Amino acid sequence: MRDYLDQVDTAAHEGRLYYLALAGALVVPDMCSALESEDGIATGARYKAWFDQHLAPLYVATWNAGQPILTGEDCWQFRCSFLHQGRTVHAQGRYSRILFVEPGSGKPVLHMNVMNDALNIDVHAFCAEMT
């Protein structure tokens, strides 16, 4: 598992392989929730619950009444649309789209902002948080 997480970080930070890093990061809750389960099987419900327990607290925004702006449901939907269709839009998603900003494309770093119904996330920050 450590090798996998290290490779996601390397792809994001040193390799500049942002799509691969993002795909790898989106799989982490699948792997971790399966490892914590008795039967070792990943499911959507386990993915969402694991994300909500371990990662959603990182995405709580004061302007959002203390609620996470990225939940297990949001991340699951993004995971499915990105990994299976190469898209950042999910038909039932809470956001019209999720915009991942590649590092070096501007200062300051934009991460976890909602703009015009779109959630923006910095690739470096997201991958680091997921791993």
C-alpha cells in the first residue's frame, strides 16, 4: 500500500502526471475501505463512509455552515465519472463540474472553492490529502 501511495505522490509532484495522479488518488478510499472490511471487498457505500470519516473533515468550510464542501458522495460520483468516462461531471452531482487546477497554472493556489456551482481543487493538495 505504501508503494502505491508513494507513486501517486510522485506522479503528482515530481512526475507531473496529473491525470494518473488524480486517478490513483481517487482509488485510495476504495483500497482503504476494503482493507478495513471483514470481507476485503470495496463497495460504493464503503467508499463513501470511509471518505466521510477520514477525509471529509479536511473539507469543512466556515462559509458552508461547517459542512464539508466535498463529501463521500461527491467524491464517489467524481471517481465514477472520472475513472469510467474520463469526465469531471456526474449527472447526479451536487456541482455542475469539478475543476482540478494543475500546479503552476497560477498564484495563489486555488483549492476547495465553489465558483458558479463548480468546485475547484488543486491537484497537488488533493493528492496529498488523499494519500
